[in-house]
Amino acid sequence: MELGYRFSFGPWNIHEGADPFGPTVRPTLSFAKKLKEYKKLGFDGVQFHDDDAVPDLGKLSPAKIVAEAKKVKKVLDGEGLVAEIVAPRLWEDPRGIDGAYTSNDPKCRQWALDRSKLNCDILDALDCDLLVLWLAREGTYIRESKNAMDSYKRLIEACNVMLEYSKTVRICIEPKPNEPMDHAYLPTIGHVLGLAHQTVDPKRVGGLIESAHSLLAGLDPSDEMAFALQADKLWSVHLNDQNGLKFDQDKTFGAANLRMAYNQVRILELAGYAKTGAMIGLDVKALRTQKAEVATRHLSNSKQVFCHLVKKVRTFDKKFEAQCIANRDYEALELAVMEHLMGV
């Protein structure tokens, strides 16, 4: 632990550098080699998709899937690591092309529910209880193609299926307003918590906030975090950064919006987030221009920026802050924050 926090990232954050406009530029690293990097970089938790933990799971029996996941648990134990989350990767299968839980095809919806149950089994095998739903294709390109009311009901039904299948799973929904779909059904944490309240066990449904996703919705990530924190519903974060309303960039945390990053750290500090045991997750992409031998620097840089900002939050003059607030002198407070960040 560093400054009271534990950190996680997913193996997909160490990648080959392909993007929609060009092929890979770095060699592939095996999962085993990626795991070796975690402790070197100061990380304790591994974020998994279901097929990160169990490759080719669609070709395996349920018993074999559990057996393979247990093997991964032993590997994690050997590296001194823990699984933070498991997320069903429903968006890359052809059956999820029209959405998975909200597909117009009932056979595809059933496939998604069955795979989600397997995720609960993988969670158990990894000694983890946090199942993340990034609802990548649960939306539409053409609004008339679906009845949105039915779609919301189907998302609630999907949560209920998992909650009833596993009595230990906690479902952590990660909102995003768009991409790959034009419009997603749960674009903000408010939508997530509104849906959570309608499930059979609202206490076991919460949220994960990614910085860039909030920015894509035109919102301040710290306010989205605050909304979830005051309800005790922020169960993980994916910290990164975003340069404007573009595609999901997953830039190094604080690289584009340092003051906004400061406020994300500030709200986590004010809430005592570290004491909950929840991790600081990163979801950051290595620049395509990065050389292979330093293609983990985006991770170490993001963690370093976070820790620097924790220190900035903790050393800010609280008496001066209180005085500014009492005097309603917010310009003085703003300058003090800016000077503190600049080291003036």
C-alpha cells in the first residue's frame, strides 16, 4: 500500500499499440509476463475480463472453466496479487452485435445471461466478489431499432439473474455515454444508481466511475464520484484522462486536466475511500509511439501522478480554505489551489 491506497490495472493496459487506423507496433507479451510487471510497478490488483482469466471459455464446460480459473488464482497467489474485478466481455462476440442483455434476439439475450452466470463462477474461483458491467453495446445506433423501456427492463432482469444466481456477487456498473454505440442506455452514475434501486437486491449493485467516461458525458468526474460516494456506491474507479469530447482516449491520469485530476483525488480523500478497501484502478493506454521496452510507463506515471496529488490534497492549507469559504472569497481559494498545484 502507498499512502493508504492499493492499485490495480488490467492486462489489456499493456498492449501492442494497434488502433483503428494502424496495426500493432509492439510485440505481444504473454499474460504470465504481464503479471510479472504488477509488483514491479507497485500494483496489487488485477482487473480481469472473463476471457482474460479463462481464454477460449466459450469452448469449455462450466466445470473446466472453474478449474482453469482456480489455476489462475494459484498463479496470482504466487505473485502476491489479487483479482479485483471480473467483467463479462460480451461486446466482442458476434452474439453481442446488437447488444447482449438488450439484444432484439432472445437467443442472444439468453447467451449473455448464461455467460454472466459463468462470470459469477469465475469470481468465486478467484476469491473475488466484484463483477463489473461495462455495457459496451447496450444502446443503439438507430433509436427506432429498440424500445428503450424494454431495454431498461432487460438490464434490470440481467442484474437480477446474477444476483439470484450468486448470493455473494456485487455488481458494479461502469457508465459511459457513447462509443462504440452512438447512445448508451446508462450514460452516467445517476442512471446506474437509479437502475440499481430497481433490482432485487439494491445493496449489491453499485458503480465504477471512469474519468474519461464522465468527461465524454460533459460532466466533472469528481462530482460523479461524489454522487456515488455519498450513497456508499462507489466500489471502484478507473482513473485516466481525456482531451475533449472525442473517442475514449484513456490518457495518463492528470495528463490533460491536472486540476480536474486533483479534485478527483480530493473527493476520494474527503470520503475516506482508501479505508473502504476499494482499489484505485487505472485504465490507461500506452501511447502508440511508445517503445516496447518502456511500454508500461503510462501505468507508473499515472500512479505517480495520483500519489503526488494525494500529497497535494493532504498538504493544502485547510485553515486558509475554511477562511476563504467563510469570507466567500472563492477567487482567493482558487488562486491558492492553482499556486499549490504549481508549487509556488
